[in-house]
Amino acid sequence: MKINGMPTRTIEPLADRSGVSIIDQTLLPFRYERVILRTLEDAAEAISVMRVRGAPLIGATAAYGVALALGQGVDLHRACGVLAATRPTAVNLAWALARMKSVLTPLSGNDRIDMAWAEAGVLCDEDVAMNQALGQHGAGLIQALAASRSGPVNVLTHCNAGWLAAVDWGTALAPIYTAHDAGTPIHVWVDETRPRNQGASLTAWELQQHGVPCTVIADNAGGHLMQQGRVDLCIVGTDRTAANGDVANKIGTYLKALAARDNGIPFHVALPGPTIDWSLDSGQAIPIEERRADEVSHVQGETADGQVVRVRLTPAATACANPAFDVTPARLVTGLITERGLCPASREGLLSLYPERRP
Ligand code: MRU
């Protein structure tokens, strides 16, 4: 994807391996700033406070975090433990760390460090290729709708599952970018996505950077727009998909799936293979992250004179709860969009695309 016309990835190693450059997403949409992660602690902090976020990018950052740790002389298993403890829901984190461990364990010394940087780079390149491929598969859904009607296809999305959430392309937004680039008229309804507002701050920003028409809506508006026939299709991402097709995604996704079902609107979930947790029989076992209460009681914004400030919304000392994800049961999901094609949200559907996982 491009920023100010320049092809850009969300995470890039420095050529001399002294650090890894990321976009500090806590500053968007107000400031576009890249920061350099130089240590294991930097990488873990960036994931925890969500300078980087989104399932694929969390995994990619963890992989580079391992490379940084080994360069500091930190033990491989300790490094993986520190990174694994940062965020619980996106399985891409555990997947990336398991992959790094399996490749690096047989090696030692400089060979291990060299391989860590190389493997993190390969993992990132694969992420780009997978998301580009799933974009091509998913674009067909949008193009089919476009062929059957006049005017833009109205797609509703939740949170940020765009290129900021991955190394490039994104998951839910990859089909949108692919169809848009092919000339299909599209308009995106962007759920603001309280409490952290990833839709309002990140999805709106990256869609605008790419020139895709979009409108931010309050989270509560989606059902009404669906009833009015103003949503043709929902596409969201997922942080962990259980083997039966249940999907965990940003809190509020489940409510949109219920509204879509009530209104007969297709509800698709886009994911690369590493987001599938084959060890879980159902979404009920997916760990749901509880984040800080002040993400609910406070919001960040920009004043008229350009200051980025945080303000409180609630009475002081109000109790707030902040479950960060919910699980949408497979029965509410019209289909999954993967790098290998489309499939029903079911065990058989997933196994038809990933037959090597068949017991
Ligand atoms: O808490 P976040 O911002 O990391 O949550 C991100 C999401 O919920 C995305 O929808 C998910 O990672 C989909 S994959 C791009």
C-alpha cells in the first residue's frame, strides 16, 4: 500500500539489523511517525500498548522481536515467553513464535541470529503474499455484487483489518483494495469501533490514503443501515478462527453478524491460514483479552490547534469493563475468505482448503 504515494510496509528491518522500523499506530490518524524497535523489550512494549496491532502484524513483530532478542544475547525460550505474554487472543502471535522456535532451536551463535532475521523476513513476505491472494479471492464477491446492481457496492467493516493490521494489504480490506484497483465502485461503512476507535482512526485513514470512498459510522448505526438496505456485504477480519469456523474478532463483531443475519446480508470473514487455531474445536475456548478500563473511560483526539489529547468521558472513578474481542459462531458467518479460496465456515469447509490438517 502507499503512503503519500510511496509503497510502504508496516514493519521493515533496518539494513544493518540494528532495529526494526514500525508505524506508531497510537499516533494515527493525527501523526504518521515511524519508530525504531531496538530490543526485545521495545518489541514487547509495542505489541502490548498497540503501537503495532492486528493479528498478522502482531505475529510479524514477534518474529522480529525474537531476532532483536537474540542480538542482545537473550535466551530464545525466554524471549519467546516475554513476547507470548503480550496479547492473548491473536493466535498469529503463538504461531509466529512456534515457527521461530522450531527453525532456531537446532542452531546456535551467529547462525541462529542470522537465521532469525532471515526467517522473520520470510514470514513477512509470506504474510504479504497470503493477504494479496485472499484479496483476489474476496474481490470476486464484491465484483459479483457490482455486476448485479448500479452504483457502488456498500461494504461494512469493523475495527481495522487493513494493511495497518498486517505487513501489507490487510485481511478484510484486501478484497476491497483489489476490487477498487480493478475499477469496481465501492463505498465502505467504517464502524468507529469503540473503545479504541481503530475504525475511525486507522481504517478511515488507510482507506483515504488509497482513495477508497468511506464513511465512518457510530458502532450502533450498522443495524439501522442494514435495515434500510444501505449495506450490501459485511467483511471483517479475525484474530483466531477455531477449527469449526467460529471466529474471534474485535468486540462488537458478533452484534454486526446478528444484524446481518436478521437482514439477509452476507457476512464474510477474511483470514490468512496462520489465523486458524486447529487445536481448538470451538470458539468457546478462545482466550478473550481484557484490556485496561481507561480505554473505555477515556478517548484520544485532536484539538482545533493540533494538540493530541486524552479526555475522560465518564464520571470520575466509574467502573468500566473492557473485553477486547468477541466470538461470532460459525452459523452466523456466510463464508471464510482465505489465501486458498473461499469456504463455508465449518470444519469441513476449512479442511477442504487445508486437507493436510485432516486427522
Ligand atoms: O485489538 P486490535 O486492534 O489488535 O484488533 C484487531 C482486530 O480485531 C482485527 O480485526 C483483526 O486483527 C483482524 S486481522 C487483520
